[in-house]
Amino acid sequence: MKKLRLTGGQVITPLEVRFADILIEGGLITAIVPQEQSTPAYENIEIAGRLVTPGLIDLQLNGGPALDFWGKPTESELEKFTKAQALGGVTTFLPTLITAAVDHLVENIGWLNKHGLDANLALAKGLSARMPGIHLEGPCLSPKRPGVHPPEHLQPFEVEILKRLIIPGVLLMTMAPELDPEGEALQYLQSHGVKASLGHSNANLVEARKAFDSGVRLMTHTFNAMAPLHHRDPGAVGAALMDDRVSCCLIADGLHLAPETVSMILKLKGPRQSILVTDAAKVGTTGGGLVGSSIHLADAVRNCVEWNCASFQAAIRMASYNPARAMGFDEKVGHIEVGKYADLVIWKPSDLSVELVLVGGQILTRDEKTVETAAKAAK
């Protein structure tokens, strides 16, 4: 593997913005050095005038036009899907399974375990993005707030159901905590190393606060598929917006949330406690209906900037560092720092389009050409 130097770019991290060069060796960031410092042993990749950020991390990704994670995906479809995600800037994601028959969910969890899941964020052969684990969005959801989840497959939030579903590979579960008034299921979930996110829930303020006091630190697609914020009953949304321990995930596509609502969430939570997700699905949004989204995470970043909801630096934080920190991935990804994976995105500042992506120090190109060709294109 070649020793690379990304030279001339402006490095964007959650903590700073500066002009610096990034040295890459063995798939890792080995140094961040002043641009005038000479390193003759490295091959220069010229990215002058470009922005460099960590690879994006999507915690809720159901699929896309060519793949449906809750259907019957194939190896070929998965390879094409991860390539498309990585080319757009998403270098790590959680494949998300929505509510289905328990046997089918167990089958799909097993399939994903065989085809690329790795808790250590290792990149599986043939894949272009990392899949550290699965997000189970259901089936333990409120029958009053199912959204598009098939109601016939909803399950009670009980330990007996979790014993079948919480198997290796599952890292995150969206659940309705009010279905578990004694907290036994939530305790089981957390004791098995699975993070819980409140979503598709009809929880009121008291029930939501109880869940947050019990360790729930995430809210799935805030505002969507839950009781609306009401001036006499703030509900789960109000509880999450007021709780500094909780990070709110949000779909910034202009359909699931109006731009003004995105601004409101960010004003209340700030860029430190907000996480951009796509909830993208094969079906996508149809006729304005909310059936998953049709955006890429880079679109959510651009939307936040174009809507004047957040700076580019803040939007990148919400799409990289924050999800990494929330899931405990931040030792390896989500930040441009020495020792982390060289998962990097190079953006054109004029329109915030993605020009080049590196995964583990390897430049990903649309036509699989050589590093030399890609380097010329970046100029």
C-alpha cells in the first residue's frame, strides 16, 4: 500500500478548521503536518482549494434503489450499494432492518453477519464502506405510531422477544419504551451491549424521561412517528429536546422535517447533540409520503448549510463525529486524527459536491482506475 500525502486542502474537524496536509500509511492517518513541510517518501495527491472531512457515518440506512436490507439482498447488490454509498461520502453505516416477522429478521441478521459486518470496523472484501453492526428499527414499536412498519409484525417490548433478536451483529435498536413500564426489556437490551433509541413511540413526557434516566441516549428520526410536540403535553420530543444527555437524530430532507424544524432542533440541541441520518430506503419518499427518504447523507449536510441551519463544519460534525461518538466508533472513525482510519472525503467548496473519497487510505474511483489517474482528476 502506497504512502500518500493529501496536500493543499483545508482540513475540517469537529474541533478546528485549518490548512494542513494529511499523511497516510497502512490505511491509517499517520500525521497531520504543515503544508510547507517536506515529506519526500510520500506520493502527493494534490487537492488545493478543496475541503477535507472525515468519512460520513449513517446510523439509519435501510437501502436504496438497488438494495433492500429487509428484503432478500444479494452479495452483488451489497457490493454495488456500499460502493455507491462510499462514492457519495458515506464510509461507515449501520444497515437497518425495519419491522418484519421475527424469523425473517433473524435470517437477515445472519446474512449480514456473513457478508460484511465487523464490530472492529474492518472493511470486508468486496465492500467499499464499513458495516460495524445492524440497526434494528423495530419490531418493538408502538402500534399507535407504526409509520410504514407493518402492524401485523409489531411485537411487545419484552425480554422473550429480545432473546431471539439480540444476537451478534445487532448494535442499535429503535424501541418504544412505554411498552416496557418496568424497564426489564430495556435493561436486557443494554446489558447485552445494544444501544437503545427512542422511536416510533407514543411515550409521554414522563415515560420518555424515565427512559432517558434509564440510559437511553438517542432519539430516532426526531418528530417523525411519535406524538407531536404540544404546548400542554411536550411528549417524548419535548423530553429529548430538553435533555442534554440525549442526541436527536434527524432527517434533513425537507419532507420528513421542514427546514425551519431542523433549525429549531439545532438551536435547542446544538451541533454537539444532533445527528444527521437519512433513513434512506428502496421505496424512498413517494408523492410526499414519508416512506424512508431518498437522500444521501451528503445531501443532508448540504441541506443544513443551504438552509442556513448550520455551518459546513457543524453539519460535518453531525454526520461524522457525533454518530461515531454515540456508537463508540470514535476511536477509529469520525475524526481526522493520527491513528484513525484514513476514511476521508474531499469536497468542492463552491457547491459542496463530493469529488474524491478515500476508505482505509485507498482512493475510490467510479471506474476503478489507478491512484495516479484519480490524483490527476482531483487537480
